[in-house]
Amino acid sequence: MSNFNLTTISCPLCGAEEGKDLFNTRDYALKVSDQQFTLKECGNCGVGYLSPRPAEADIGAFYPESFYWMHENSEDELDGEQLLSVRKQQLEAKAECLAHLEPGRLLDIGAQKGDFMHWMQQKGWSCEGVEYSDTPPNLFNMPIRYGEFQNMEWEQADFDCVTMWAVLEHVYHPGKYIRKISTLMRPGGKFFGLVTNLDSLQARYLKKDDYPRHLTIFTRDSLERALRANGFRLDRYWTDQKIFGGSMQGLITYMTKRLFGYSDDEVMAEWKDPQRSDAFCCQWRGKPSWLMKQVSRFDKLSISLPEKLFDRMGKGFILTWEATYVGEKNV
């Protein structure tokens, strides 16, 4: 593992200096670094943010090639048809968010391999995309621009819809990103996206976000504040598991291991490492455990109803929104 320069910041959304520490965390998933990061909660706007966090010049190292395939549940890279098959349910759920709109001009920020653009193109949309890294392959030969979104210019800045699925939490200047998006929208244009929700049990207490790649963890109120400040009206928001995971499953297993001697760091290292999920569910300190299998089985069976309740209350892990560009910015 390598060590990187870490920076301490004020709130990246409102600039407030006051922030209380919520917890410390590490890169448990990809193990690029063993350094410790702290999630703070802004005392002014309520958003969560990492401080210290990797310096902006170093963040690319936390996105190795494996990052761009870690959610496909495949040891090998997939071709276009295989990716569509794996992603079908997710793509249908994303498309459902836009189903009430007439097809028009769409910009997908965080386009990765172009699968969502391709899916929406089949539904009549004219699609363009932006992807920060050129590491993920463009499997569908879609018009994707690579590089820093804030440095890009468009001759025709009148998009009918902008989508940003699980991207805003990764960027260093989320307010500036939203402002840039506002300059590309036609009046009445729609902005869809999703982030993880700090007001969820998973984010606030179970550290379930992908740190340190997730730099800013939004609440519903802090998201609305950022949208409103940049000319958007929040039309609706909801929390569910349809597009991205984020189940409460694992809560009882986590509590059992903590109660009977695991440190938080030890249980998190098992839980968040995609290569060690079996250790979290079925083992006790590296050895097969019949009892842990039963606990995990009960965990899975008992969590469905509480999840639905928390989602209905807007307290689920994945926060999805639809906003309209109304053009009134608060400077």
C-alpha cells in the first residue's frame, strides 16, 4: 500500500468551518492506501464530507482499473452484450425515472462504458456523455468526452436532461459541478441523479459508503440547498434499492461480531472487501462458523420489512432525485 498527501478542508458545499467528527474510516474495498480518513458533518448545511481526504492531485490512484469492473460481479471484463445483460435491471430502473419525459437531448455525466447512453438512445434520446477517466472502455462507441467536466465547453448548451448516477459524491467541488450543469440546461430541463444518503442507518452508523472515493455524503436538505442555489427546483426525491444496492442486510451480522469481540476496523475489513464477503457472513476470525452462517441467514430474512419502512420515510441508503432548471441562481 502507498501513502498519499491528505488535505484538511472546510465544508465543500457551503464553506462553513464548523464540522463535527462522525467516524474514522479507511479504503477497505480496494486497499489502495491504509491511511485513515475522517467523515465530518457540517454544522451549517448538514452535509457529510471527508477531512482529511486525499489531495486532488492524488485521487486518480484510488481508481485502479479494477474499480470500473467491481460492480459487475465478474472476474473478467465483459463485452457490450454481456454488460447489458448484467446491467439490465439497473438500466431499466434508470430509464423508468425518465419515462414521463419526451425524448430529447441528454447528457450523462459519469458515463463510464456508455451503457446507459446506449440504452436511452434505443428509446429515442440523442445522447452525449462525460467520463473523467479513459480507463473504462467505450463498449458502444458512444460520443463520450474524457477529462474534467468543469473544463469542458459545448457550442449548443440546451440539454433537455442531464443525468448523474452515483457521481456527485465523488467530485471535489460538488457545488461548482451543479452550477456548471445549470449552464448547459434549457429552461425547464430536468436533472436526475443519485447519491448516498447520510440520513440513512447504513451511511451514518455502518460506514457503508465507498471511502475515500466518496468525498461528500449528502442529506436530502443539503442536496436541495445545493440545487436551489444553482437554479434548480427539487421536484421529488426517493430512497430505494432499484438502481444501486445499499441494503441494510449485514446489520445483525455486524452487531454480532462487534458485540463478541471484533473491533470496528476488523469487521469493516471483512464486510467491505469484495474478496472477503464470505469471511463476514460465514466465518469467525478466518475460520468457518456454523453459528455465523445462521446469524447471516436470519439477518437476510429479517431485514426486508425494516428496509421498506426506512425507504418510505426517506431514510434509505440511496437517495435519488428529479429537479427542474428554473434559472434563478443564488449567488
